Amino acid sequence: MPSFSIDRTRLVEQLASLVRIDSINPELVPNGTGEADIAAYVAEAMRELGLNVDVWEPTPGRPNVVGGLPGTGDGRSLMLNAHTDTVGVDGMDAPFTPRIEDGRMYGRGTQDMKGSLAAQLAAVRALRDADVRLSGDVIVAAVIDEEHASQGTAAVVERYDADGAVVTEPTDLALALAHKGFVWIDIETRGRAAHGSRPAEGIDANMHMGRVLSRLDELASDLRRRDGHALVGAPSLHAAQVEGGTASSVYAAQCRLRVERRTVPGETVAQVQEEVQALLDRLSAEDPAFKATGEVAFARRPFEADRGGAVAAAVRAAGEEALGAAPPDTGQTFWTDAALLAEAGTDAVVLGPRGEGLHTTEEWVDLDSVVQLAELLARAAHRYCA
Ligand SMILES: [Zn+2]
């Protein structure tokens, strides 16, 4: 077994460089800088590693960067996938000035997920320096827009057909084999506008939405009691946004509600839609004046990996070597690009560093875990692509 030693100093410096580059997703924050600067940095770092570098813009001004370490034969290819965008920095003092304290690096994107990207580059460096000959390709995909609509990975799966993938979203070095999906549903109740003094003429769409909310609340309790999925627990829903009415003295003619329903592996969008429609149908049956529609606005499927698959096996064995024990199986509540890779037929798992505070004002990553992740990825690639 070759040794895959990680150059910690270099890895930490590279992570700090990545954090210094503002890469706020412009879909989340108006005038957000986007991924062009960080993509240029990553492309250069990949060229310096001797990778074949592929840069293209799935959407104007926002480049994906994919670096390939070509295998010598037709062995299995492994994609390491990290997004380059971050969420916004409202309320943060110095989001782009990385600060190290007690083995943690603080700053926007340290945990989500520049630490992982730096670890991927370090893993490739370790593979290169160990001078091993892999028969399959190792592919590092630095993708845009994960924090919004995942245009980056959506474009990657059109262009690359990897056999396996590790998406390095933060998991505290556990092996995430499932996560939830989500469905956004728009419900609209329709009433009749009338002067506030004329109850006989008005139909109050807001009050009718109140009935919907009350039934949804019951459904939410029911969902929480379901067995759900062994790794991700029970499904859930919440009433995310409500808007209705035009003025104090007017019966509201319309009320709109955006519901978010988090799904677990095994649940489908159609099922979720039927559940909501059944609820609306019951309310209509109870009161002929009640009129409402429910429509799916957007959905992402839940993710479930092949627990006995070759990528999971390679990661477990690599974990034994790099961490002293196989990473424990786990599930994540949040959605990741692993779902898109799995839908495209790639055997994908999720595993990333320790840290806290993703999407908050105090985000940090544990640097030891970033170094461990790098070694684990190098060893997993060595096993999987051998
Ligand atoms: Zn992330």
C-alpha cells in the first residue's frame, strides 16, 4: 500500500486562498460576485497539479471547472464533487478573512464547502506524489450554483459519466447514504372581493386559507409520527410563506401559500401532490364556497445510495486506513447534488469534514478533519479506480 501523505501546510494555505475569494451565489444575493474568480483560481491550481482542465459556463459568467487525472486503462472513474458558490454574508464581520483558532478555520465557505474542495485538490496531489497508476480516471468537479438551482452539477452530469462519486458536503466525516428531497407546493384560495361592511357579498380567501393551514398542521403532525426512513427519519412540511388580501376594508379575493414538504427516500412528488389535493378536496366537500388549487412549483428528489455499493465499500476501507475506523453510516436532512448524480446513474455517496455554522454568521471547519478527508479521498480513489 503506497503512503498518501497530505501536505497539511499547503492544504490549509489553499483553503485560506479559497475563502478569501468572494463567491456568493448571485441568485441568492443580488449583485453577488458569483463563481468566476474562484473558478479561475481552481483551474490554475488544477493545471499546476497536471490535471486536464475543462472550464465551461453552464450559465453566462459562472464557470464550472473539472479537472481530470486520467487513468491508464478502463477502470472505474470516480468523481469528487464540490460546489464553489456560497450563501450570503449578512451579519458577518470579516467573511473573507480566514481566521484560525483552536484548530478551526472560520470564514464564509470554510465548511460549506471550500474545505472539501481544498481537500480534493490535496487528495489528487497525494495520488500524484505517491506515483500510483490508477486504471480509472479521477475527476474533480468544482461546480457552480449548488446553493440555488444546482446548474453546475446538472451540467456536469450531461458532460461526464462517472461510475462513482463522492460529494463532499459536510457530514462530520460520516458516510451519508441518504438525504431528504423537497417539494414546493403553491396553494391558492379564491374568494370574492367585497366592501368590508358587506359580509353577504364577500368570500374571505384568507379565512379559507386558515382552514387549509389548520389541515396542513394536522398533516404535519401526522408526518412526524410516520416511521420515515432509517437514515433520515420522518418527512415534514411547513407553511413557508403566506400572502393574501389587499386592504383593511376589503374581503380578500385571493390568498397564496407556499408550502415546503421535505420528502424521504421512497416518497414521490406525485404522492405528495395527491396528499395535498385530497386535503383540498375534503375542504371543498365541506363548503361549496371553498375554492382552492394546489400546484407543484419545484421539486428535488430524495437521495438514497447503494449501501453495499463499490463506492461505499471503498470509502469505508479508506476510512479504516485514514481515520482508524470506517466512517459510520448516516443520513442528512439537507438536499445535495448527490441526488442529481444518483439520478444520472452514478454510484454516489456524501462525506465531508467536521464543522459548524453553515449558512450562519459563524461558520467554521475543523482543519484536522479536512486533512483526514483529503487522505481518505486519496485512498478511496486508489481503491475504487485501481
Ligand atoms: Zn454545500
